[in-house]
Amino acid sequence: MNAIQTPLHTEDYDALEVGTTATTASKGSVRVPWRFLGGRALFYAFTLWAAVTINFLLPRLMKGDAVSAYLARNRNISPEAADGLRALLGLDTDKSLFQQYIDYWSLLVRGDLGVSLLHGLRPVTEVISQALPWTIGLVGFATIVSFAIGTIAGAIVGWRRGSRLDAIIPITTFLSTIPYFWLGLLAIALFSVNLRWFPIGKAYGVGWSPELSFEFIGQVIHHGFLPAMTIVIASLGGWVLGMRNMMLTVLDEDYITVAQAKGMTNRRVLWGYAARNAVLPQIQSFALSIGFIVGGTIVMEMVFSYPGVGKLLLDATNAKDYALMQGVFLVITLSVLVANILADVAYAFLDPRTRQTGA
Amino acid sequence: MKLVSTVVAVGLAATLMLTGCAGSGAPNSSGSGAALTIAKPDGAITTESHNPFLGDSSASKYSYGKVIFEPLALVNPTGDLNTTPWLAESVEWSDDYTQLVVVPRSGVNWSDGTEFTADDIVFTFDMYKSGTITDGAGLNVTDVTADGDTVTITFGNPKFTAQARVLHTPIVPKHIWADIADPNTDPLTDEGLVVGTGPYVLDNWSTESVTLKANPDYWGGELAVPTLNYVSYGDNAALTTALVSGDADWAQAFIPQIQDSYLAADEENHFLASPTSGAGTLFMNLQTKPFNNPALRQALAWTIDRQAYVDIAREGASSVIWSSTGLSTLLDDEILPEYKNENYSVDVDKARQVLTDAGYTWQSDKLIDPDGEPVSFSLSVPSGWSDWNTEQALIAEELKEGLGIDVKVDQPDWGGWDAARQEGTFQAIIHWLEDTGNAYGLYTSTMDPKWIVDNKAQFNFGRYNDPAVTEALNTYAATSSEADRAAALAVMQKAFVTDVPAIPLGSHPLLGEYNTRNYVGFPTTDDQYASADPTQPGVLQILTKLKPVN
């Protein structure tokens, strides 16, 4: 516990200018920063509008058309029926792009995302709602576990720099450089095919239906273990490295020296002072990675035959299934925005400086 | 992803063999009561729709709709190309193939106990006639009448070249479908709507698998397999793992290195590739240089190695087409006597002779066209279509070495490729053919201007247009006289041989991987009563023919 060598600062500086008295400043009036909140709200509203508009435009800029994609998929259907199909799929209209854009917004406001060509003309909301829980459940769980383990491990490794624990860094970094599909296939070959500990894929067993029973939940955990474990292994390196590097920077700060000089326990200095400050950029990265959670990890879904949004989006893109593409993009956009709002809030709690914008 | 899958499958196979654990004991129960698991490589199919008329419903994607709803007759896409009456006791076409007379099978009940009658057939085709169902198969039904025990269906155009499309129409029960507001899109997820005459009935549907149970009152007799499971794996590699480990029993996927990765794992594993009348075909843009010169197309036909296509690109899952008529051996009967022995081969000298005669020259091993420009073109196939991507490389090499033509290998995404083939902005592509079960498929796909609507091509991408051939194509499809049809066929074949509008490489096969651990009676190379593809209508014939292993 004495591995810390606090560097000596010899230069003179003005404590007020550097901002070390921030705690006193926040004890001032508790006025609501309306301008700040209004600015943020406007910013998010603009981002939402831009994102939704891009969602609308991007698929339409892509080459290829939905009906010929449909015919290529279903070769028992005659190309002679292309006109009939156009009508069936609702593509026979000659509406201008602007009119389509207006319709798109008015449907969106009513929560109607259209029907998915690729999934038996079922409503997009139904299609997404069948896949999204699995993605959020598995990838979300794995990301949180990976973030938690990685951040805690990074804090400890940073705290004890120079010790043998440093070996964790190259090991986790190495694991995250292995192509994910290869890691997944190795896991399947070893644990599923040879040892037969885990099933080779899917979210639960053949012949089951989702139900609230211990057996079913057991099935889901049994099936989800390998995919979740491989995601954690593949993504751990980034979290450990990021946290450890921030720790190294923070540990050089004077307030750490002060805290130790005051005789605080190492544990309190580590978690209450060093880690609390070092974790801030991690939280920003975590907010960003929430977008990837909802986007699904397509390789995992393919290797483990797991249901999810990633494959949904890939197939929709290949099939020019505009409605489904827009629906999935919308969900991703919204979740990234919500994650950013949450990150803003979390920052405000963890970092008093962000609360002072009104000052 | 398919390229990745190849690497992966090889690696996986190696791992399996090293440890010697492959396929030892399937996790499924074995013996006569074992379930049969039919698998696809399409990723999770998470949206429930049992509608048999919708191409992308879960019933169609998994293809379990085909064992619930039965068609009037089954047309074998391979082997003898025969038609077997199924839900009809007999099906009879009029001479000009505009009328179909059907005698419904008696003693058949729907799975809810109601009797199946001629009314159900009339009702099903009436939905097409009235437009309640989108005419996806282009049936063009104009009249349906029942007279006692027979049903007569009349079509607006001759169906000689589309018999399978008509006969494979799933027949649905009137007493249920009459109350369905929109039969086009209804998912049939409400209680008691999935009622068919087929050998299996729906038991359980989940986002991970679909289970069907044998129909105890099936008209075709007792079934050997009590339970069918339909499962979809993430990709080919995952499917192969499942097939090897015994989690899946039956599939129709293209598996790279199939000998090592699947067949070697267990001697009970089998693979059957059944040729059909369709073919993987090299389409050239006849409107622009360099392919507006027939001599060059002919030279290509004498240079491209079809055996390499079958052996290397398709890894054996195809059969070669050498006939100068472009027809596969399955259609031998239709080849004119004068072309019976007219086959291409890899003969570079001959190809060079053809080019020299047409005024082509060579400069430092590069082919120069009569205008004095070097010949080069780009050959386009969407990236990820691994078998045809391999063929691109093979063709590029063969043409460079043999003729000194510089072939640019182009692998765009599907959308870009699709736009180019429709708008005719490509130079050469590899594409499939419309499969009609006879010679018409090849010739309409390569020479028929009817596919070009609004200047967009659905077939005939090279935009061949010869009024005599067009007329012959129409005659072949519409005539009621066998002699006229033969004469029309002669016109088409002659034009195809002289003009070489496209170069078929190898027949398009229907694939099937299955194991005989629990059940036997699958189609084999010697007995192709159906293809071994579980997503084809012929699955009915196979399921009713399977026997438990003793």
C-alpha cells in the first residue's frame, strides 16, 4: 500500500485560480440554471431532428430497390409479379420525397413505424420488440459487467503501478485484439462441441417458449453464458487501459498528496479521491458504448445464432427494408441521446465543476 | 461474412478432428421416436407469421408452411422432372395449358376435423381471381368453377412454362380463410387459424425454434417422424457446427469444404446436390464494347473452364454444362439432334482462331480488338457470394492466360450490383436463371425482351432482342401443338448457339445435408424422387417416405 510516490511540486501558484476551492463555490445560491438547461434541451432537440432526418434520407440514397431484393430472396416468385408486389409492399406511390418526409414525421409522431417487408409485413414495432430485449439483456449485461470489472481492475492496477498487477494490461489488451468471431468460435469448439458444457448457440432450447419459470430462466442463463463471457473478454481491455491511464494522471494531482498527507486511509484515497476523478472519462465512454449495445453486436449474433438487433439491421439494409432500417436507426439514435443525457446528469453529480456553469 | 465463414469452418473442422470428438452421440434422443431438426442459416427469425402466401413470413423462411399447407401436385425440380398429384387425385392440363382440371382427393380432412372439399380449392384460387391475394406467382386466374367432383381453373395466359407455380399454390381451408380480412398479410397468430391438410400441425412457436407434431389423422398414412423442429442458426459456420454435433439433422446450405467439415465427421452424414434446369450463368452486356462482338463471346465460351466452376468454385455442388445450346444434361431431351454432340470444351487455340477470324490481334500478349483497342472488362458479383467470387478469380485468370484479356474483378454491395444489372450499366455479371423446368427457362432468361420494363431488366440483362426469337419464345410458351413448340425451340437454340448471348457455367443445384442416424428413405443420387432440400415442396414426399432405422 505504499507504492505511491507523490511527485514534488515546487512551482508557486494561486490556489483560487486553479479552482481548488470549488466546494465553497457550490454552497452559494441554489438557483436553477435555466439558460444552461434550455441550451441543452435545444441542443438535444436539434440533434434528434437531424438524426431522424438523416434516418429518413440515408436509406433512400442507397442504390437498389426493395422489390428486386424481394425477388432475389424469393426465387419462386416470378419477376412478372413485380408490379403486384410493389402494390403489396406499398411502393407503388409516386409521392415526392418531401411528401414522403412529411408522412414519415406524421406517422412517427403517432408511433407508427410502418411494416417490415422482410418480416412477413408485420409492424416494425413488433419486429423490433421481439429482438431488442435479447440485445439489451445480453449485450447490456455484458457491457455493464465489462465496464465494472474493467474500471475497478484499472483503478487497482493504476494504484499499484509497477507491481506485478501491471501484467493485466497486456493480457487484457491481447484478448481484445483477437477477432471476436474467432474468440466465439474457439469458445464454441471448446466448451460446446468438445466439453458439451454449453449449447452451441441460440437464446434458449428448441421447443421452449418464454415463460416465468426457474427452468426457463436457467435455460436463458445457460445459453447466454458463452456469448456474454466472450463479449466481456473481448471488451475488457479498453476499460482497464482507459481507467488505469486516467488513474496515473490523477495520482499525480496535488489533492491526492494532500489527502495522503492528512493521513487518510489508502482505501479512501483510492476510491473517494483518485478513482472518483479518474472515472469521469470512463463514464463518457460508457455513454457512447450504450449506442453500440442497442446496435447489437452483429458478429456475436451470427456466431452464437443469438436473436438481436444487429442482424436485423444488416438484413434490413441488404433488403432495402426502409421501414425496418428507419425503426432500428431511430431506436439507436434515441438510446444514444438518452445515454448522453444520463451521462450529463451523472457528470453533474460526480464533477461539481459542471454544475457551476451559471457562475 | 461467407468468406469469414470459410476460414472458420476449416478451422473448426480441424479442431473437431484433432480432438476426435466429432459427432459422437447426438444430444437429441435417438431411435424411432426421435425428433427431426431442420435448420437454416438465416439468423434468428423472431417475427411470427404462419401465412403461406407471404414470401417472408416465418412459415416461408423456415419453410414449415410447406408441411402444413399442401399443394395440388408436386413437380419434381430434378430427376425425372415428373408431376405427382398430391392434394388432387389427378391434375390435367388442357392442350394449350390455359385450363387445369383438378379432381380433389377424397377422404382428406383439415387438421381441425372439417372435411376437405372441392370448395376449398375453388376458394383458394378465387382469392387470386378477386385480387384478395396479391398474385405473386403471376397466375392470372380468370375463372374457377366446381362441377361435382372436378374443379376447372382457367388462366389468362398459357401456363406451360409455369406449371410448378400453379400446382404448388398452397390450398387453404375456406371455413377459416373466408373470415380473414386481409389474407395477404394476416399472420394467422390467433388461436385455431393454422389449419392445413398437411402431415404436421403447429405445436409451439418461439423466437428460437418452431415445433410441429405429426398430424394423427393424416390422409397419407402414419408418419415415421413424430416431431419436426425448425431452427435457424446465425450463419453457415454455426449451421455446420450444429449439423456436425447432431443438434441439427437436415439443412440445405452451401457448406465450404463439405468433405472435411461435415461428411468426414460421421459416416451417417450425407450430402446430395440435385441439378435443376436453372444454371449459374455468365451474362454479358451485348449493347456495349467489348461484348457487342459475338466473336468475343464465342471465344469466351471456348475458354472458360466449366469443370473448374463446378469443382473449385462450387466445390462439386453443381454439374457442368458444356452443350453449345446452354442446356444442362437434365434437359438432354430438348436438345436438337444437330446439336447433340456440339459441345464446348476448353480449347484456347479454337478461341484464338475465332478471334483472329474476326479481326482481333495480339500485342505483347494483350488482345487487341479490330478498332485497335485492348480488350478488357469488369466482371461483377456482389461481395460475399463466395462461390461466384471464386469463379470471378478463375475466369479472370483463364482469360488472361488464354486470350490476353484483362478482367477486372468487381465486388460491389448488393444494391450497386442490382442497379447495374437492371439498368444495363454492367459489362459482365454472373447471375441465376428463371427456372421453368424446361428449356424455356434458359432462353427466356437470356434472350426475351419481355423482362425489360421501363428500361429496367429483370432478366435478359444483355438486352438481346431478335424479333424471330421473341416470337419463338412466345410460341413455345403459348402453343397447343407439340410440333409448333419443337419448331420454336429450334429457332431459340439456333440463335443461342450462333449469338452466344450468355454462357451457362454449371447447373444450379438444390442442396441437402441429412443424416441417416434415426431415419432412412431420403432421396439419393440414384433415386431423386425429390431434391433433398427441406425447403422445397418435395419435403412432403420425403417426410411421408421416411422410415425409422431398425
